[in-house]
Amino acid sequence: MKNSNRSPKNISRNFKHHKETSLSSKNKSPIATCVAAALFIFGSSSVIANPDHEGIVVGKSILNKKQSAVNAIINEGNSLVLTDSASAEHTAVNTGSIFTLKEDSTADITSVTGGFFSLSGSSKANINTVLSGGWLEVNDDASITETTISSDIEKKSTVRLYQDGSATKTTVGDNGILYVSGDSRAEETHVTKGGKLIVYSESQGPTLKNTQIAGTLTLKSDVTLEGKTEFVSSATIKTTGHLIDNQGQLIFNSDKDIVIEAMIDGQGSLTKENPLTTLTLSSAGDAWVASYVYSGETHINAGNLKLANTHFFGSPISGNPNTRLILEKSTLDTTVQGSSVFIDKHSIWNMLGDSNIHHLDILDSGRHDLNNPGKTGNQLIINGDYFSDNGTLIFHSQLAGDDSVTDHILIKGNTGGHTNVRVINVNGEGNKTDSGIQLIEVRGISDGEFSQVGRITAGAYEYRLGRGKDELSKNWYLSSDITDYSSDGVPEAELPGILVLKSDNAAVFSAKLADYALQAVGGVVDSFTQPETSPPSNTPELTVPDPKRANAAAFSAKLADYALQTVGGVVDSFTQPETSPPSNTPELTVPDPKRANAEAFSAKLADYALQAVGGVVDTFTSPEQTEQTTATPDSTPKSTDSAVKPASTPKPTDLAVKPANTVISNAKTAAPKRQTLVHTPENGSYIANIAMARNLFTTRLEDRTSHYLYKDIVTGQWQPTSMWMHTQGGRSQFGHTVEQLNIKGNYYSVQLGGDIAQWATNEQGSGRIGMLAGLGKATNHSHSKVTSYHSRGAVDGYNLGIYATWFADQQHNTGVYIDTLAQYSWFNNAVNGQDKAEEKYKSSGFTTSIESGYTFNLANSDQLSYFIQPNAQITWAGINAQTHKTADGAVVSYRNNGHFITRIGAKAYLQTHDTLNTKFTPFVAVNWIHQNQNTGTTISGQGIDNKIQNSTEFNVGVESQIDQQLHIWANINHQIGRYNYTDTNALVGVKYHF
């Protein structure tokens, strides 16, 4: 048996003489072979018995079939290849040399100093691989473990993982570089200061797991992060907009500010540490495209988190009170707890749920939407202060009464600056409010101002944002009550009519009012003595002793109203006080009447005040009488017991002279608070559309034809004319028929018709049946006198119909006639409210009418005949609009079924005689028009009506027969009704016989 022990000298010689020959050809003893196999399978990695190579490698040497090498030294120009499960231990790869592992080979404790080390084919470098300059490549399912990469400035150390290569427990030191590319994977990587970890790939991206970075991470491609990825010490990150799939924990604890320009998704979390630094999340692309969409939590434990030019979505954010979340040209879609939030210009925070933060600042153009998905009920609690520099808050509310479901802000600290407020209604139908719908509650100093932006509507009603009243004035509410609107926009007739006197000079006011009262009562009071002391404050008050006739509060308000006109504006404004007037309100005292008792003076003054205000007083609630304690000058009698009632005193009228010590201002009990809701101008457009569509094609007999006959030149018989056309245009002014709204409209239509059958009933009588068709268009403008908002309406359509007419004596234009009409109309409608999306809908329906009259020939002369024609018409207008839903979610329906219009009137005309068959017939007509019901619309269950049911019509026109073939007629029609309703119409008609 040959000796199995070989000296290093012999091994070296064998490598030298057999450079490219497999070492498996060498003879071994069976014992040595068994021992080597046992050591390979079961033995220590630090000892390889009977290695196939040991020492310096010369040339290109290959170990295979589980051969091994120990203490191999590969110098410049030489290489060692391990394949087919070969192994090596304590290998030195020096400058200019190559060490290659293939096909499940292994290498332990490898030192690379300027050489090239390559692993592939599932090979492994298991422990203690150290690069101090040189290059290490790991690919094709190969792996390295416990690798250290570092070098000096002149010798770069680089490790590259690609094509499913992997590395575990890698330390990247100063001047070391770890490239992770392809589908490779790096676990438990520590990048120290000066080290670099570079990720790049053209595929789905590599994976990093449990990575700690104190050096630099450069992302040149997408990457997946698992486990804990921590940035510590002086760590930096360089990104170019690639995707980070975060499936673990991202922790930023660097002592430098870090800017990430990337996209992050996944289910992992992000944590910001270090109170002295700012982490900035930014986007390389469009700031409005969501870039940060990971679903794990975001923790701001210290320092600042800034979103810059990006869109952050989904991850709930929490932080300590001394941390800050800063939005800079960014969009944030999530909830925030704990931190202070700063919304810079052009940034938006869409709050997806309840949030509780420390402080909120919104700068110019910044916006905070309390509920972006369009739900309602989110609450934002601000434990500290709130400040805004023209920022915007957006609330979502289901608008109804005080208890409406709404987004809400509670500010426990102070408020400052100016905020724009926009409110979006979510399926609210509108209702009356008392205190209002609270949007903002302030517990600290409420110096901030919140201004409504855009319209706030629900159903048929408008809402307004304003401060609360009295003790609630710190807070901000939505109100649908008309009394909460500025008096500048409210018609005087709709104001509650309560006076608060605000004159700066009570004495001047007192003198003027006293002088006027002296004239009013015809000298009953000789003189007035000015009180020795000034009234208690700057607001004057009228005091009249001991009235006994009616309601002091009513008289006070009406007399003050008249005094307002008398003294030339000394009184500033009307308001409705919620509580009794303050005791320091100055009073106007009428001292020392010398020629009559106080009650006589009171009665006279009350009578004159009644005349001054036109006698219109509805109902008032009498306040409790207060004891008269007003001091008077010494010359004033203390009391007057007898009452002298003048002859001119009217019957009881619910007016009364105000008792002493009662201020000219109705107390809360003096008049019940009117709960008048504020209507949207769209109500007017909906009503005007249906009303104008109803009248667009409604015709009378005189609109379609004249009463003339022509004489057939062949038969010599009188025949009724056939073809006709008329066009009309007009303007409607609805006045105050719809409360709070001023509605105007214009309309135009053309109709063409002709007889399709004619017959004679006797020598003078005739009948005919005809068809008609028309086109028309109407527009309207509705303006709110309360809010000044407006809307525009439009309707256009066409009609087809048939008519039948019978004349008892058409040849002489006398006797009875009957005319009937049936037609169907189709319309397209549109309503475009201010700051609202345009609404489009259809309307259609039948219109039928029957008209009858009797024409009397009153007198005749050689040139003229005089006629009068009483007539009446009943029209059933069945035109109605489709129920539809607006863009705001309001349901619009109509209540106009069974609409009857009755017209009763008379027409007077004269007719000229001419031998050339020409006739000229001027006429005038007066009609009374009655509608059996109002024209109305219902928006989300709230009905609004046009109150006009009766009107008077005046009609002036002329009919002219040019010759036997051509007839022309024209008229001007003007209607007037209550509430300043008017409608002016001009019509021109032409009829020609072919």
C-alpha cells in the first residue's frame, strides 16, 4: 500500500506539472479516501484531512469531485477553480488572481486582496470572507455569508449580487461597495460610515432584509425591504423615483436630514426618530399621483416628517406633541394623531377619519378636507392652538336641523388668522335651524375669523356660516334662518322689524323726536324740558307715561321706525335681539306735559304713529309691565290719575303707548322669532321653467286666425281662410310671487297651422278642423334678495296639436263661436345655479282648452262697424317635468297635476268697410285670469310655490285684411297681478290663402 501522506512539496509539484489535469487522477490509499470523505461529510470546516492542494497555486488549477484545497495562495496571473462540490479553506486571493466556485462548491475563510472572487451554480462562501480591495461576484443561486467589505481609498472593495445571488451577514465598511441587482437578496447587512449599498436592476428588483445603514443607500431600481431597515448615525439615501416595497419596518434615526425621492408601498411601517432632524418624503413625478401608499403605520417619535411635492395615502400617522408633520405642495390622505400639523400653500390634508392633533397651521392656499371620501361625521380635535393665513377648511355635512350629522372641529386652545370654509352637503334635505349646526367649537380665545366660500345648499334651502349668538359666540354654526343674514340683503318687509337705536348723540335724537311729536299731536304739549342729566348711554330711548290702550312693544317698534325716517338716519340698523334690552340703553323722556294729562298725550302720539306706519301691525305679544321709576324734573307732576280720551282716538288697534322705563327695542317675548328659511334661487328657475313651458304654446282663437272670409272667385261663395302662422315674444316679471326671489324671464315661439277640413253649417255658419305645430324657447334669471346668489333657467321644445272651431255667423262676424284645442308638447330644461353644476331634465304633457264667446254688432255706419265680444276660456295644462336628482343629491319633483287656467273677459273692436275687400280692425280687450293652484316644485321634500293665481290682462291690437288672400294681425298683451307680477307679450300673425 502506498503512503497516503503527501508533503506540500509533492502537491506543489503535481500542480506544476499537471496544470489543467483533474486532481482526481492521483492515486490514493483506500484509508485516506475514507478519512477524507468522512471529514468532508462530518468533519470540521476548519480542518480538511488530506487536502488535494495546499499552498501556492501555479497557473490555472481545477479541483472537482469533492476535492479540496487548504491554505491556497493565488497570486497574480494564477487561478483556482472549484467545481463539482469541491471545497477550499483559508484561501488568499491576491492582486491579479482569480478564485472561482462552481456547481455546489464551497469556500470558507477567504481573503480577497485585490483579486477576483466569483461564485455561481449554487456554490457558497460560508464564513469569514473578507475583501480588502478587489471584486466579489455572486450569481446563479450562489451565496455568501459573514462577508466583510472594506479597503483604503486607493483599493476599492466591491461585492456584486445578481441573478438570484444572495448575501447574509454582510458588513460594508469604509470604501466598500455592495451591489445588489437582478433578483438577488441581501440579509442582515450592515453598512457602516463610508460604506455604500447600491441597488439596481432591470427586473422586479432585489430584496433587502434586516438592513442597518450608517453609510449610503443608493436606489437605482425598485427594491423590496423586509424585516427592519434602519438608517442610523450619518446615514444618507439617494433615490431617483423608484418603488420601495416596504414589507417590514423602515426606521430613520440618522443624525442628518434625509430626503427620499421615491414611491413606497407595501404593508410595512415607517418610524421617524431623532428630534434634531427632518425626514422628507418626496416624489420625482406628478405630485398628485399617490407615491406613498404603504398600509402600515407611520410613527413620528421625534423630529419632523415633511411631505414635499408628493401624495401620501393610507398609512395612519401618529406622533408626540412636540413633533411636526409638514405638508409642502403635497396631498395627505390619512388620519393624524398627536403631532402638530403644518399645511403649507398648495397642500391638502384629506382626513379619512377622526384625528387628534396638538396644533394646526394652514397657510395661504393650504386646504384641510375633514372627510375626502364624501361621508360625514369625522371629528378633528386640536389640543393646542389653530392658526390660518387664508387657508381653507372643507366640511361634509348631512344638512338638516341643529342635530345634523356633520364633520366637526374642536379647538381647545386659541384661534387666529382668517380661514375660508367650504361645506359640502351629503344627502341632506335641508330644514330649519335654531342655534345652528355647529362646525367649529372654540374653548380658548376665538380671534380667528371663518368665512364661507361658495354656496351651502340642501334641498330647497340655503345655509350661512356665522358665529354663534351670545355665550356661543366663540363657535361657528351653519344656519338656514333668514334672520341670520345681513340686513343689507334682506327686503325690509321680511325683516323681523325690531329696532336697536345706536345714535352717538342721544340728546340730539331726543330733541328731534320730541319736536316732531309736538307737531304731531297738534300742540297738546306746550314745551319740553331737556333732562338735566344725559341718558345712561349712547342709545336713545323713548319713555311715555302710563299708557292704557294696547301693546307698548308694538307702538315702540313702529314709532321708532317712523322716527328713523324723521331724524335722517340717526338710527343705524334693525336687529332682532335674543334677550331683553340691556338696562343701560338710553331713553328718550318726554318731560312735563303742561296742558293735558299724560294719557291724552299718549293717545294722540299713538294715533299719529299709527298713521305714520300705515296702520299695518299684525300681532305682538305684550311684555310684562314694569314699574315706572324714571326720574323727572322737579317741575314735572308726579302723577296724573285722570284720563282724557280725545275724540280722535281710534278703536282698539293692538297698538299702545310704551310704558315708562320700556326701551325702544322689542324684548325676546315681544314678538315670536320668525323661522323663515332661506330659499335657493334654483327654486325660482325650476318654477319659471315649468310656468313658461306651460304658456309657451297656449293659444287662443284670435292668435291662430282672424274672423274673415274670402269670396271664392270661381264659385262666388264665401270661404274661411286656411293657412296661418304667428310668432310671439315676451317678458315675464314674477315679482314677489316666489318668496325672497326676484325672477325674470323671456320667451319666444313660432307656430304654424292650417285647416285640414272645412264645412258650412248654414248660410252664415262654418266649421273647421286644423293642425298646428310650433317651436319655442324661454330663458329666466332667478336672483335671491337675501343671499344675492342667482341661477339661470332655460327651456326649449316643440308641440303638435289639433284644433276645431265653429262660427255661428262668420260672414257677419256675429253670434256665438266655440273653439277647442288639444296639443302635446315636449321640452328640454336646464337649470344652472351659481357655483353649481348644470342640471338637465325633460318635461312634457298635454294641453287642452275650450273657448267660447258671443259677438254683438253694436252699431254700423258707412265706414265702420262696432262690435263687442264677451268670451271665456278654460285650459287644462298637463305639462309636468320629470323627477330628477341633482348633482348635489337633491330630488326635484313637481306638484302641477290638474292645473286649470280660467280666462273671462271682453273684447271691443271696430271694423272698417272697403270696396276693395280690405278691412282694418283695431281692438282692445280686458280679461281676468285665474289659476286653480300655484305653480310649485318640491326639492327633497320641501315645497316652494309661485303664489300668483289671479291676474288682469290688457290687450291692444289690430287685425288687417290686406286682400282676400292675405291677413295680418298683431297685438300687445300686458298682465298684472299681486306681488308685482307682470307679463308683457307681443304677437304677430300672418294668414294666407293659396
